[in-house]
Amino acid sequence: MALLSPSILSADFCQLGRDVDRVVQAGADMIHVDVMDGHFVPNISIGVPVVQSLRRHTDAFLDVHLMISQPEKYIDAFAKAGADLINIHFEAEGDLPALLGHIRTLGRQAALTIKPATPAEAVFPLLPLADMVLVMSVEPGFGGQSFMPESLPKLRALRAEIARRGLACRLEIDGGITLETAPLAIEAGADILVAGSAVYGASDTAERVRAFKAL
Ligand code: DX5
Ligand code: ZN
């Protein structure tokens, strides 16, 4: 069964605690936190203080997706704020092996994300340093976009390489995940589904979480 990481990007930020509790109580496995700097992506979302507030509010596992150009400046702050997993982009600036190692040194899980134009093979050398790889199935920056099926062969290639080398690295998919596209991603090898608008845009959020978990 795939794990579900609802993205609070589509939650009501005036009711964030309530919206987190709703999905956690319905069986969500983690909470996906989309951090955007207006530079790496053309949008600005939330940052360290919100992660800090979430940490005070919930024991849920916080899956923090950093869509920022210079992750090295903020990794320590997100770890201190209470992120359980810190996800940096392959396309970001910095010494990626050192940054992934540093995240683990801080006692947090380290993850690497690839944008739609980045081939799966680009991260093969870094797989032993990552607890998770996130394959973006939309261009990062906004919720509510359509799933790009080109992400499926990338999931398959990563799944095969992880199996071939006997690694423990997990695979997450993010962007356009719905009850229709999730089975395709699971079949291609995804362990963790991120879903924003499909969860928080549903008329009954809890029922939608349960539907994802039943896939
Ligand atoms: C997009 C973010 C996603 C976003 C997904 O840049 O990384 O996590 O919230 O939204 P949906 O599920 O609506 O495509
Ligand atoms: Zn995300």
C-alpha cells in the first residue's frame, strides 16, 4: 500500500491546524510542506516559521519539499524547526552530496527531487545518500496542474535501479496526483503519493484521504 502525504499548499492557511488534523485523523501518513522562494520557482509560499508552528501542533511526520535555489542556507533552520525529512532539488545550487550528508548528520531524512526535465539517471550516483527520491510530475510552483505521464518511466527506472543495488531509498511522486493517476504511479513504483488539490479540493477531505489509502 502506498503512503499518502497530503500537500498543505492546497489547505486553508487560516485553518491550517484544522486542515492538518483532518487528514492525519483520516489516515494520512505524513504532511507535505511546499516551501517556495520566488526564485527557484515563480511562486512564494511558506517557510521556517510555519514548519515551527506545525511541529508544535502535530506529531505527524513533516515531509518538507524545498523549492528554493540555495538550500544550504536554510537546511539547519528547517531541521531545528522540526522537519522530519528535508527534500532538496537536484537542480538547486550547492554541493548536493555534502548537503544530503549534512541533513542526515542533523538526524533528519534526506531526499532529492527531480524536475520533469531532469532524467532519472541523473540522480543514480546519489541514491545511497538519499532516503527518498521525489519525482515531480508537474513543473514545480503551483498546485492543481495536470499529471505528466512522462514521469512514469522515470519512476520505473529509479525503482529498477534501487532494486538492482539493494538500496532502501523510497520513491515519492508529486504533482497532479488524483484517484485516477495515483494507480499509474503506484504501478510504476511510487511508495509515497503527494496530493494537494485532490485532497483539499474534495468536498469531504477525510473521505478522500481514505479513498487514496484504499488504492
Ligand atoms: C507543486 C508542489 C506540490 C503541489 C501539488 O510545486 O510541489 O506539492 O502541492 O499539488 P497538486 O496535488 O494539486 O498537483
Ligand atoms: Zn511538493
